[in-house]
Amino acid sequence: MNSSSWNQFAALALMAFALFLAVVARDGFTSAADGTESSMLAPTWSSDVESAADHMTAADFVSRVLTEPDSVAIIDVRPADEYAAFHLASSVNLDLPRLLGAEGDVFLAANAQRTVLIVSNGMTHPAQAWTELARRGHANVRVLEDGLDGLRAGELAPPSLRGVADENTARMKRYRFLAARRVLLGEGDAIPAHETFATDPVKLSEPTVVSVRWLEEHAQDVVLLDARGSAEAYQRGHLPGALHVPIERTRAKIAGVGDQLLPAADLARVWGSLGIAHTSPVVVYAEDKLQDATHLVLALLSTGHRDVAILEGGLPAWMTAGRAISTDVPHPLDTNYVARDALPEFAAVIEDVARASAEHSAAIVDVRPPKSFRGDVEPTEARPGHIPGSRNREFTEDTVSVDGALYWKSRADLVAAYRELGVSELDAPIVSCRTGHQASQTWFTLRYLLGVRGARWYDGSWKEWAARADLPAETGSAKP
């Protein structure tokens, strides 16, 4: 038995013994069903010890505070000087006499709908407190398994110090580590303003965003697609059941222009090889490139598949919530997928863009970095610059990073930014970038988060436009 297991066993044994003493000292003998006194009947709460309902593991605790922070109240029973030297953010310091006295009664009453977690360096004093509180009928109280010492040596320690040797796995676990340190210790920068756009519908029927909790509850009912570009990253770890669909599987050189979305019939064969049927709800996730997920969703929409969602926060959010990853590669059965009609005005072709540029009939939003838009860098395309009349807002401006996970900024901030750019929900803007990849993210943001129903996506983007010598180009900042 290793030291950690021995400490846990000893703490649980102590808790059980404390229960016994509490029963004998305070309740005497327990009455049997026939009214006679009997010392052989166990107290009703002793089953909590047997079923481990008396404590919470460090992993479960961190998951709770990261995903449901308002559901846990923390009581630190150490002396005041130890608490002052180190304590968890939002914890309240009540030593045993205060916890079991009037102050504790007030705190427990105020937090009756929460899980109350008792912490100390180890488990001895929390176990004693739990015993007495359980005797008083407080069923929502738990003890932190292995105490603060175990928490600091485990969940709050860098993954590299916890025996995680694989660089890729350590990187993924770091998302949770950073979030835990920020929430429990107050480390790192303040969380940038963002908003949760997950709708978590009862059933997927329209393109939307879903949460980690929703995906976990519906994992057996959806086809899960990993849109990351790296096959190696996928092989080293992905969400259980996920199929790898990098952007290369949905694009090819078409009519002399590279990186173009495959025709609907070709995409239908890809969907069929993934076991996707017309009725299959599909959830897509990425990691640090949200545009990977939005482009795959866009590809599905181009074949008329509307039962699709993006996992909010992607793989980092999944890891932060403490959910498992897998290295197993699923092998789905082929289906006969027949493409249906895409959305009306789903995409713009080069003729549409040329008309909008010449006639100023639609806003053209170029989402490349400003230096590429201005033509300040040596282009990989035929020439530098941008489509005349287009407006520049880099796609990264719509999102923020929270502990390594990408989230959209607040709806109010996004609406204000696009209105300043001259785009509102009543407009029909055309979104462009270099190859259509980054533009897919802005298009999804406008179309499905902000309700700009007429937004169109230009697949050819600057790569196609720049190659046409007969079409004009501008350099420098956007003209007013």
C-alpha cells in the first residue's frame, strides 16, 4: 500500500471510529425496531462512510469549482495563522469550536442548498467535524479527500511534476491546471469578458453551440468530429468516440484555385465514410483554432446538414472540466449520404464579390490580420493588398482565451464592433480571408450568434481574387 492509499485508509478509519465515539457519547444505544435498546444497530449516516458519500476527491472538487462554482461552499478548519499563510479563494475560516457553534449554524443555514466542503491540511479534523455535523442531520457536508496537502500535490501541481511525461498529454492537462490555480489560488490574469453562447437544446435541429455538460449527456446520441489539423495530436488523445476530420479532408484544388471546399457530392462521400446519416446529430470541436470547427460545420451545412453544433471551448474546455480523453480510434460503418440543398445565399462566388466591390451593394469583411490586409507583408498570393472597398476586422478579435480555451466575446461587444464596421443583423455582408478558413469563423459568428441572416462566405477569398489580374486591388488601410 503506497503512502497516499495508507493516509486515505487511516483517515477513513479515523472517521469511522469518530462516528462510533459520537454515537456512544451522544446518543448512547440506538433503539431497535421493537423499542429495545441495542448497541448493534449502526447510525443511519454510517452508510455514507461505507459508500464514500462522506468525502469528495480532489479531482471532483476541482471539476465542481470550475464548472459549477456556486454549488460549493468551503470551510477551512485550520488555525487562523495557518489560514492566513495559505488558503483557497472563497473559503471561510471556522475552526472546530466555531464551526460547531453559532457561527457554523449560520453558515450552514445560508449554504443549505450547496455542498459544504470541510478542508484542513489533512483529513483528521474535517472527519471529526463531519461526524458531528452528520449526527446533527447536515447531509450536504463533505470532507476533502487527502486534504489541502493532497490537493496541492495533485490538482494544483504542474502536470510535469505529477508523472505526466508525454508532452502532448501534459499540454492538455495544463488547461485544467491553469484554471484550477486561477480559481482556487487567485493566480494569473483576470478572466477577459466573454459570454456563453451554448443553447444546449433538447434535440439538435439547427446549427448552434453546446456545452461540455450537454455533450457528456448526449455523447451516445451524436456523431463527434475532431476538426484539429494534426493527426498526431488526435492519435495522442481526443474526446471519446471522436472521428478525426482535418480540413484537408474537405478541401482540394478546384478550377485552378487551391484550398477550395469540395463539391457537395464529394463531401457526401466523406460524411458517408464517417457513418453520418441524414438524421445524425453532429458535434464538432477544435482546440486552439476555432476556425477548424467552424469550417467543418460550414462544410456540413453546404450539403444541407443542419443538425450540427460546435462544442463551446473545444478540447480545452473538456479537459478543464476533468473529462476523460481517449486514444481509441472508432471505425464507423459506411452510410449512403445524399447531399441536400445548402442554405439560401449560403456562399458568395467571385462575381458576387466583384459586384459588391464595384457597386458598394454589400459590405465585404476581410478577416485577415491588418498587416496582410494593408499589404505590408510579402504575400504568398499573386499580389498584396485587399479587395477594394472591403473593411478589416481580424477574426481573432471576436474571441478571447480563458485558460487556453477560446470563447466568444459578449454579444453586446460583438454587436457594437460590427455595427461600427457597418454591419448589422439587417445586412448581407460577404466574409473573406485568405483561403476561406478564417472567414468561416466570422461567418458562423455573424450568422448563428448575432443573427445576421444574410451573411455570405467567400471561399476563394484573397487567394482567388489576387490571382485574377483583371480585378483591382488596394493596399493600405481601408478607405472611409
